[in-house]
Amino acid sequence: MTTHFKYEKTLVVIKPDGVQRSLIGEIIKRYERAGLKLVAMKMFVPTPEFIETHYTLDPEWRRITGEKTIKGYKDKGLVPPTEDPLEVTRILLERLKAYFTSGPAIAMVWQGAHSVAIVRKLTGSTEPLTSDVGTIRGDYVIDSYQMTDLDGRSIRNLIHATGTVEEAEMEIKHWFKDEEIINYRLVQEQIIYDVNLDGILE
Ligand code: GDP
Ligand code: MG
């Protein structure tokens, strides 16, 4: 039997800028009101090693992200700082470590149907300059790669949200122990998922 969609889980981390911008409640509200269920949460200051492992859980991440970033420069008519994808990601990773370890972050696991895709949609695309209006990044940040490249820092986009269902499994294991994830029922799940809506009318 395949697992029902309602059990899909995804990792969301409010990065240190999200905490500093006093957006914790606002960010949580966006996912909560969509009908997703919070099943784990903690706050801590990540170490550089922890962040490096997080980004390199997929052994292909360095190559893929490097190639994607180089393509991004070329698509905009810009010259990439180097043609070597691994050198591009080495620099990205150093900046991500400085960013992510600058203060407390809040890690969460959200559960619900298509939670990976739903969370990405609500969060908006990675570069705030082009994130859609109405998404969390589109509504609350103004950062751009052009500016972060000029200043030699990471893009500040408030949130890390897992990209794929396969990534979710690895990332949740990295951030949480099994016993930190709580299996429980929310009363609203009946109206979201149950086939029969019996019991509403008295
Ligand atoms: P995410 O899943 O939306 O966070 O994006 P990725 O997994 O593709 O990339 C991880 C991180 O690498 C992002 O949060 C950015 O900090 C950085 N990054 C990705 N693509 C680019 C890019 O084209 N330019 C720059 N400067 N940084 C990038
Ligand atoms: Mg990613």
C-alpha cells in the first residue's frame, strides 16, 4: 500500500534574518493557515559543520548548484566569477555558513498533503527580487543576487524550505531525531482529508 499524501513531511528553517526581522509568527502563520500541521520545532544556533552537511546531503548538490548559478549569470547576460561549478559552490557554501551561524534559527517539520510543493509555493522562489507577490519572500524581503555578489554575502531570504520529497527525508533526519517528530491528529484534518463529512450537522 502506498502512503497517503497527507503524511508527506517537509523541513522548513527560519534563518537568522527571519528571527531578527520578527517574522517568526508571520512565517508560521502562512503554513499553518494553509492547513499544514506542525509536527516538530526547535530553536538553536547552527554550527558551520552542521550547515555544510545540510547543504551537501545530496552529493550532487555542489555540482548542480554551481552549474545552475553559472547558468543564472549567463541568462542575465553577466559574466560568472569563474567557469568552475565547484569553485562557485565553495564560495556559496562559505557565505551560507556565515549567514546561517550568525544567530538562532528555527527548524520545523510541517506535515500535510504535498507539503514539500505547498511550502515551496507559499515561500516563493529563492531570490527575493523575483519571488512572487503574496509569497513570504515576495512580501517581506528585497534582496538580490546582484547585491549579494557585490557585497560578498549570501542572499537573505528568511527561510530554507526543502526542494523535493527525496531531499525532505534526508534533511529531516539531519535536523531532527525520530523522537522529536510528533504523531498526532489535528481536528481540522477531518475537514481537509476525510471522505465523508458526517458529524457536522446536529
Ligand atoms: P533553495 O532550495 O531555494 O534554497 O535554493 P538552492 O538549494 O538552489 O540553493 C541553496 C542556496 O544557494 C540559496 O539559498 C542561495 O543562498 C544559494 N544560491 C543558489 N543559487 C544561487 C545563485 O544563482 N546565485 C547566488 N549568489 N547564490 C545562489
Ligand atoms: Mg535547495
